[in-house]
Amino acid sequence: MNDPQHADNAAGPVFHAEVSGAQFAWNNHTVTQHQQNADPAAPGFEALAALVTDLLRELPRVGLADQDREDTEAAAREVLATITEPTPPEAGRLRRALALLRGTLAPVATGVVAGTAAGAQDWARTAIEGLTGTF
């Protein structure tokens, strides 16, 4: 019996179910993908959500080493996760997440991290100042 669900397709992937929100890279050797899902921030935290979202968008151009960039992305996503939960943000968790994010940006702001792009120090200082005044 000819079952189309089991047919080989060398030209690309075939999906037989919903793949909403997924990202795929096909037939390439290296790829960098970013996906941002705009979950609504808790009331009063919209400005912080916008600041952190902008930070994530700009982060790849800063020129951090992979591990430093990954640490900063993880810290930023923790802040976003904290302020986009269905329940009001827990103050201690948010303070810790913000402190971690500021901490990952501090070496860039002070010039300790080598190999960052031009303007990265000012960008990181501005980000830290914005994060400091938010909560």
C-alpha cells in the first residue's frame, strides 16, 4: 500500500502535524536563529519587558564570546519569564534575575571582556542603567 505519510522527501522536511512556533534550518552548515515570542508583561512591567527585548535584539552585534552571550541571553530570558507569568512577578525572583543580567553585562561595560564590538561598553552601561532604575 502506498502510504504518503512514510514517503521519503530528500528536498526538505515534511510535517504531518502542527509545528507552530518552531524554527528549522535545513541544508546549511552553520546557522544562528533567534525567536522572540511577545508574551504580555505584567501590568507595570511593560517598560522593563521592552528594555530587555531590545537588549536581546542588540546582543548579537555586541561581539561577545559565545559563552558570555549565552549567559547574558539566559539571564535576559529569566527576567522576561519572571515578568510575563500569569501571576504577578515575585519580587525576590525578579531582583535576582535583574542582578544576574546586570552582572553578565558588567564585564562588557567596564571593558574587561575582550573582543567586543565598538560601542559595546556604552551600550552595556546604558543597559545596566536602564535595568537599575526599573525595579
